[in-house]
Amino acid sequence: MKMTNHIRIIILFLFSFSLFSCLNTTDKMLLVDTNDLSKTKLTGVKVEILHDGQYKSVQEIRIENKQDYILEAEKSTYYNVYFKPKENLSKESHYNQVFLNKGEKIRIVTNEQTCKIEATASGINKYMLKWSNQYNEMLKVAYNKFANFDKKEAAILKYSKEAKSLLLDSKLDRAFVDLQSKAIDVSKHNAVLNICFSSRSNEDVNKDFKEETKAFIEKQVIDDSKVLNIPNGLEAFNSNFKYEIVKCYVKGETPDVNAMRLTHFTNSEVNSFFLFKYLMQTKRKGEYESRIISQLENKLNPRHKNELAKYVERYSTPIYDFEFETINGEKKKISDLKGKTVYIDFWATWCMPCKQEVPYLEVVEKALHGKKIVFLSISVDDSKEKWRKFAKKNKMHGMVAWIPGGFSSNKLASKYKIHSIPRFMIVDKDGHLIDADAIRPSDPNLRSVLMEII
């Protein structure tokens, strides 16, 4: 396990009396208790932090033993906590969004097949608990493929009205109220456009909406730098741009997509971020014209230009051609896998967080079966025999391998600064290392990330 820049993770066992001083009975609140959930079997809990308009995983907690986790925020922002049901490891459920100021905490208590989640009982989090319930109720209808158009729109409008009313009645800090008001607008925006894209084909994308819904979509509520600091902001930027393109086709026009992309957002911060995310994806695929790319790059602010340059440098670098031994005793090199995308998992038999990722990895592997991708699990155990015995006993999937030198002394770990595991990498079909610290299998976004690269 490794410590992130934003979260200090303290893992304590229930047997330690000191953990109770972290959140005493007067400053904690219960977010959710699995005993309330119709006897659903759970496999884990995931905690995410908001970064650049999207949630990123900071901790995956396996519900196996009696353990107690305290996560202290080192940054004031939104956090998302949700359960993963045992029946379907690729599906998330029971979202609970909180807003932690620096120094506030989330506590997660696991007890075999049950779990309790608590957070610092601030006025904001008391509000967030109520708002999360409103948000989840809206999602059940608005994103239900079996619900009809009118019911979806009614659920979204009801949610927006009630969520804004709850926020105004909360009498919280003005800065948070302004930020959360924008978050409500963004969640409404994304839900409305989801209806457009799922319910419409060659007809007018919004012709059946009520006038207030049409007016809301056209207001461009997301062309605001606040959206970079709220949940699902990146989704909002992408769906809004897609909506404008679809409108052109509905009118019988052929849009100049690249010209539209340059000027779609007027806020300079938003525009730079939107173009930066697009350029990362485009350069990774290699599908671009240098003239167009130069135009887009000129719109980036200095921070995004610098980050893009680093990304391109990493993308264009062939991976170190290391050798490994498969479970069948074959000696191979990473270059032998050229022609296919390779998702590499560095793990060890003694690493509990590594083993917790295995079921999720198998789900992703099964979902992408038949695609041009290799799932390469490389053990950094000192003992080859211990690795071989564990791999065979647990019938590990994919290409199972071992690399000499153990965790601390092999050249690969040294070259890519692998100081902690689990660690994941992605190598493209041409042998370029495109992500030296890729997202984990337990992250629900992994499948879509890999599909973009394959």
C-alpha cells in the first residue's frame, strides 16, 4: 500500500482502544450501515477523492476481517464512499458523497460481511447525507432504461427543486452553498443529457422536454471553473459538447468538430482543461493532424501544457524490455507481446491489497475476453516456489509470471520507481509504456480506459 498526496490512511484493528478517540460519539455521524440493506452480501468498500471534475480511487477496503479504518482529509473537497456487492464485483451500489474539510475524517468499520461508515458530523455532512438520498432517488428513475421519458424528466425536475430548497434551508457557509448549488446543476445537466442520448436517435434531441428543461440546457451552466471542483464535472463537459454536435446533425448540418472544440467553452480554465483531456486521449491513440493539434495546444494554459508534454514523453517511450518466467516455465520478454495491449499487475503473495484486487481483475479480464489485450500478473516474490504454489492453488487467470530479483532488487522496479504494490501499468500494442501508474482493477473506469487503448 502507499500513501497518497491527499489522504493520510491509518489502519487500526478493532482491538486497539486508541481508534475510538479519533471519532468520539459527539463528533461522528453514521452514513450507512449494511444491516439496513436487505441482507445484501458485500465484498468491499471503496473511497474516492474528487480531482479535476472526476472521482479517483484512494482506498479499496475488503470486507473480510474485523478491522477499523480512519481516513483523514488533507484537502477540503468531495469524497465518495460506496459498497461493492458480492454478487457482481463490476457493479457499485449505495453511493454516499461527503464533503470533508482538512482534518476531518471518515471511519469504516468492517465485520466479516457487514460494514459501517461514519464521517465527521459537520453541518455540511449532515446536509450531504440528506442530499445524497435525494440524488440516489433521482438516479433510480432518471438512469433506469425501463422508465419512460416523462417519468425521467419529472424525477430530474423534482430532484433539482427539492435539492436547491434543502441547500438554501441548510444555512451553511456561503462558499460551500455556491459550490454545492453548482453541483446540483451539474447533476441535473448530466441526467437530462443522458435522456437525450439514450432516448433519441435521428429526431430532435430535446423536442419533448418541458420548456424549463430546454431553457436549462441552453443556459450553459457548466461553463464555469467551479465545475472543475465538483463531482462529475468532466462528464458534464464531454456530454455538453456531444450535445452541441448532435444538434448540428439534427439540423442537417455537418459540424466542424475541431473548430467547435476550440471555442465551445468561453471560460479559459474550463476550455484549457477540456482541451487538455481531449489531447491526452488523442495523442495516446495517435489519431490527429499536427496542424489541428497545434491549434488546440495553443489554447492550453501553462500547467496543462507542461502536463501534456510529460504525458507525451511517457507515451512515446518504449517500455524497458524486461524478461520474466511464466507459470509454465517459459522465459519471455515484454517485447514478445507486441501487437497487443498489456495490462501489467505487480503483486506478491504476502501483499493483502494485491490479493484483494484479484477478483476485480478476473471480472475485467472476462469482460474483455477475445480482445487484443494480455493481462500479465508479475510476482515480485523473492521465492519462485512460493509464487508458483500460490498461483496454482488459486488458479490465477491471465498470463501469470515471476520476475527474478524480488521486490527490492529487480531492475524493472528500480527503473520505474516501484516502491509499493499493488502497482499497475499499461503498455500499448507498439510496446510503448502509456501509463506507469495505471488505475486498479477495482476502479469501475478501468474497462472503458482499456477499451479506448485496445
